[in-house]
Amino acid sequence: MIKKIQNFFKEFNSREDDEKRSGKIYAVTSLFDTPNEIMNASTEVADKGYKRFDTFTPYPVHGLDQAMGITNPLVGPIAFVGGILGCFLALLMIWWMSDANYPNIIGGKPFFALPAAIPITFEGTVLLTGIATVVGMLVLLNKLPKINNPLNDTEFMKHVSSDKFGIVIGANDKNFSETEVRDLFQSLGGHSIQNVYYRESNLTDKTPLFDSKFIMTLIAVAGLTALVSYFTLNYVLYEVVPFDWMRHQAKINSQSPSDFFPDKAGMRTPVEGTVARGFMPYEYKGLPDSAVRLLANPLPASKNILERGQDRYNIFCSPCHGYFGEGDGRMNDQFPKPPSLHNNKVLNWMDGNIYHVLTNGQNVMPSYESQISRDDRWAIVHYVRALQRSKNAKDQDLPK
Ligand code: HEC
């Protein structure tokens, strides 16, 4: 198998250039044996005033570009222009999106601000710099891609890509004269000096990039790819399970029946005894007062808690019970008048009894379990106690 592949490449490399060459000369080539010779030859050719010439080496030879007289490559300026353009376009894009087209207030910040735009501006600059560098170097300066170069498939090319150094002087140079160039190569120590002719099928230097056939093929391929992607994504993969669109997933909308459960109800009732996170069930729910005598207030009667209790009491209890618990609240005559909280019954109650009334309700007084949190209910109990004490203050309760 490997032998076969090797043979294929051997044959491929040694095949003759089967395309017929025309009589139109493209360039004269010459081979050199050492890097020193090619350096010297490049300098001489450049000094003679030739512009359309190129040097080929099988590996990079440092200083050759200076020897050839290549001084100021245009890639730098092209990259710079690309970068400036990228920076400007990125800023314009962000300004247009966040200020002009879809202004959105986010935390009171300005619609367009430079600090927020910097990451994308940076990315835009880098992106266009990179693209400008590659396109500028390959397409604008080196006139690539050029698959039809007459140098391809010549003996010269085989040598300079493996074991020799070579120079090509193009026939399009304004100083070009076949005999002069040959003499020059001879005097510089070159050998295997050869004329390279255009192929009959292609008599110009034009790159095929702007060839109408090439452009049409490109458009056809792009169109075909788009169509195939569109149909594959929208019609073929549509029904295939792992590629199903998320918006088409099986789900139950509120108030709609489910086919999954035998009772057709989409919502499931929680398992019996389920307790919501953070919820403390009240174990004396519905039991008479006597059951809760041992329930003690878990909160200390601190200043903060008394103030919290007062605040909640004034909001939730004072409308009926009055600010001081005397049963003279603002709901007078609109709701059964509650008894005073200073009656003997409540005075002799344990804290747990008062808490029980708040949590469970009592006769016409409703339960406040869902409106007032557990801790706040206990804070109110402390405050009710304070109210009671203030009404029955003894001498020793007064500050000295
Ligand atoms: C809508 C009016 C109303 C509100 C608001 C109200 N209560 Fe009552 N409360 C009553 C009535 C009426 C009674 C008497 C119920 C009965 O007939 O046993 C009562 C009874 C009580 C009792 C028992 C008194 C006794 O002698 O049996 C206590 C303690 C009590 N309320 C505390 C509170 C506290 C604390 C709040 C605030 C969280 C509050 N109530 C909010 C109307 C109200």
C-alpha cells in the first residue's frame, strides 16, 4: 500500500510537462549552486536596473531581500489602513446598535460610552488588520492565487525547490533582452540557463481570481451551499430527534391537559407531607388554646425586636384592636368590636396562646399566618406583652 502511494508520487513528480508551450517568452531562468553565488547574482541583477525578477531558494536565505533591493514592503501601510478601518467600523457598529437603532437603558449608563466599547473595538481592529495583511500580501502584492504560472512544472522549479538556487528575469521587464540576460547569467556563474515560454492555453499574466468563469463557479458554489444548508436544517433535520428545535419540544402550557398522566392533569399535586423549603409548619393548627400552653417565644425581648413588633402591630392589628390594644381601632362599627387585650384572660395567657390566635385565628378574627412571618408574629407577641405591662405598670417598672 505504502509502496503504491510512493510510486504514485514518484510518477507524478517525474511526469513530463505535457502542455504545449507557445513561442511567447515568459522569462529566462538560471540556476546557481551556493547561497553566496545567489546573493552576489541578486545584487548584480538589481544593480543592472532589472525590476521584474525573482529569486528562488530551497530554504530561507537571510539578507536576500536586501540583496534584491526590496526595501519598503507595502504590507505595513496596508495593515495600518486595515486596522484604522476596523477600529472605526467597530465603533460605528456599537454606536449604531446601542445608541441609534436599539437604545436600551442599562443601570442608568450612557447609551454609548468608550470604556464599554473598547473590547469590541480592539477585536474589530485586530480582525481587519489581520485580513488586510493576508489579503494585501497574497492578492494585492503577490498577485496570488496564480495556478497557471508558466514556471510551474519546469526543470528550474524542481531544482530550486530541492537542491539549487535560481533567478528568473521576466520578459515583461522594460530592460529585457534575451541575449543580454543570458550573457549576464553566464558572467555571474549561472548554469542551466533556459527560456521559459507561456503555455498555449494561457498567454497572459492575469490571475484567474477575476476570471468570469471562476467568479461564476464561486457564486454557484456559495448559492448551492446556502440552499443545501437551508433545506437540510429546515426540512431534513427538522424531524430527526436529536436535532429537533427546542421550541417544538413536548411541554404543557398552563391550564392545558396532559396526555401523559391518566388523570389528564398537567400539574402534579406534591407528595403528601411535602414541605416547602424554608417553611415551618404550625403543628397546633386547628387545636384549642390549651394545646399550646407550652409554646415559648423563641425571640429575645430586645429593643430591635420590640420595635419590629410595634411596627407590625400598628400595621396589622391596630385597625381593630387600637394602637394600645383597648379594642377601639379605626374599624369600629364596621367589624365586630374585639375585646381589650388587657382583659384578665389575655393577661393570664401564656405567650403561646397569643401566638396561637395570630396563627390560627379565633372565631371572627382571621388567621394572620400568610400575611405575617413566623418571627414577626413572635415579635408582635412581645409588643402585646409590652402594651399590657404599660397599662398595668407597677412602681418598680418606672425608671429610677
Ligand atoms: C379585623 C379585625 C382584627 C384584626 C386586624 C386583629 N384582630 Fe385580634 N381579634 C379581633 C376580634 C373580633 C377578636 C375577638 C374574636 C373572638 O370573638 O373570639 C380578636 C381576638 C384577639 C385576641 C384574643 C382576645 C381574647 O380575649 O380572646 C388576641 C390576643 C388578638 N385578637 C390579637 C390580635 C393581634 C396581635 C392582631 C394583629 C396581628 C390582631 N388581633 C388583629 C379582630 C381583629
